[in-house]
Amino acid sequence: MAKRADLGAAKAAKKDEFYTQLTDIEKEMRYYRKHFKGKTVFCNCDDPFESNFFKYFVLNFNRLGLKKLIATCYATSPIANQQLSLFDVVESDGPVENKPYKAVVTKVYDTTGDGGVDMFDVAELFKQHENELTELEGDGDFRSEECLALLDEADIVVTNPPFSLFRDYVATLVERKKHFIIIGNVNAITYKEIFPLLKRDEMWIGASIHSGDRAFYVPDDYPLNAAGCGVDADGRKFIRVKGVRWYTNLDFRQRHDELILAKRYAPEKYHMYDNYDAINVDKTADIPCDYDGIMGVPITFLDKYSPDQFEIVALGHLKDNFTPTKTYINPKKHRKDGTVVSGESVNSDLAYAVEEQPVGQVYYSADNVDGYLMVPYARILIRNKHPEKPKEVH
């Protein structure tokens, strides 16, 4: 919980400068190599001096057959301002603080003999003036007119956008009809601005991160007050963030692999929702192979979702996303410590009734319910497109 709480605190304080590890970028990008040939890639939340996204695409510029690589950074990027600006290295004109700039790369020399680059000095890319490094007129915000103009020029956007601006960032990419591979929190699945894109198969979860946490570098002024924080061997602060995912609209073969379903439906094994015509499934592995109705599954189901096998019906969370068939009268929330509070939120969530009073769990009660209501965490409502036929009983 400390890691999740730390991410929430970072969002609240607008501490969005989480810098992705090169290994995590490499593991994801290998699934999209065919998409990059002849394309312009834009990393529009990335200081070229610090960004591992920029580093990855320079190191693999020739192997991927890129046409152009563009990167822009924000004016107040904490890590950028802890270092000498690239202009200091290239032009030796003294420090240039709080100056956003763009880097445009069209030429990277092969140093390995196979189209790759062993190591590179960012400054060396620009000293021969074959590539472009110039200051931006504005602050480098991805929503600024000059950055939007660069976005229009790009074919694919690859970056780790600010966590607090994820909704706005995705909306900008969708409006501009851009292909993208970006990082966000798994809970973004439940955002009212994001879920419809997943439902319409206009965006999906990436290939390489489906569980666990990931380490991100953070600025020197970031407080290390959670269990997942630390300092690496080079003295750089990092934080381990739980529940991150890649989001993309570029297709890859693995997302069409269908789940092997080993369970079969039995009424006594699956609770039917009290306020919606669907069954509750607590784990993706428990999805029955022979159920032809609607099922409520955890949001992490999308890690293994194949559009060829399942239909996404709705998000079983909030009335904006699905329509409950029952309104509860005088609902009450019963906490683990025994205290009781108003439970109005139960009218906006999926709920199923149990006969025995839960012990050590949060539950609800209502005047028009026989028994006790359990409200699982946000569920995605799905339907199997090709359910197996139920076994005949002789």
C-alpha cells in the first residue's frame, strides 16, 4: 500500500517527473519493430539529455529504419535543470536555465557494423550540425501550439507522460489521430475518458508489463519516504511504482492469443450480481469456458484480453458506464472496525448478495436486500464470443 499511496501523493503534489528505465523501454519496443520503419517518432515529454526514450531511439535509429526522431522537454523539468544544458556542451555559452528545447535527429552513424550504436554522447549528435538542437519559443508543454505542430509531423509518439495529465495527454493523441506507446497507471482503465477507447478497441494494454512494480528515476528533490524508494549505485533517486502499464494503439501478435479457459460454469461457484444480469468472476483464471452471458472480471483482465475471443460490454463501476437494474433503499456501509456509514456508493457499483454476515470484510446492507451486499473492486463486463457448449449430463 505504501507504493500505491506514494504514487497518489505524487499525483496530488504534481510530482510527475518519473523517468523510465531503459530496460523497460527495450522490453516493450521489441514488439513493435515493424511499425517504426520509415516513420517519425516523437518523444514529447522527454529531455534528450536525460530521457531513456531518446537514448533508445538513437541507439536503434538505423536498425529500426527511422526517418526522424524528435524530442521536446518542459521548461521546468527538474532533472534537466540540475544539469548543464545541452547548449552549454554544444555552444559553451554558459548555463541556460529553464529553457525548453527540441532535438531533431535525422542522422546517426553506425558504430557497430550492424546498424547500431554502442555508446553515444548526446552533444556529439549536434556538433556536426547534421541534427538540430534549438530552443522552443514557449514552455515545451505538449499542449502548446509549437509542440502540437511537431505532433502533427510525427507518426508515432512514445513517452511516459505526466501521471496527473494522463487523460489530457491521451485526448490530445486521439484528437490528432496519432499512433502511440505510452506508460500510465493501471487504474487509468477506469477513467471515464479512457475506458471507452478500450471498449471500442481504439487502445489496449501493451505487451511487456502485466504485474509487479517498476523502478522510475525521480528528481533530487523528490522525498524518499516510502518503502519503494531508494538510491542506485550512481547516486540517482528512484521510486518503485506498482500497477503501471503500457498503453498503445499499435497492434502486436500476442494480443490476439486467446486465453485457455479451464473452468466450467456452475451456479454455486459464481455469484450473480444483485443489481445487474451478470456473474462475478474474481480472477481471470476463473472465467468459465462455457458461459454465454455477461461476466464481471477484474480490470487486470485486460492484460490478457483478446478482441478475437471476448467482447467488452461496459465498465461495471459508476452509473455513467453501466445501468444497474436495482436501486438500494437506505444502503449502509459496514467497515471492518464495525462502524457504519452511509453507503450510497453501492448504488453506483456492481454488488452481489451473500447470506452469511461477512467477517473481517467491508460489506453493505440495505432495507430491500435479504442478506448482505459485497461490492467488488471495479469490474469490466465482458462476454465470451465463442463459449463452449455445456457438458451434457447423463
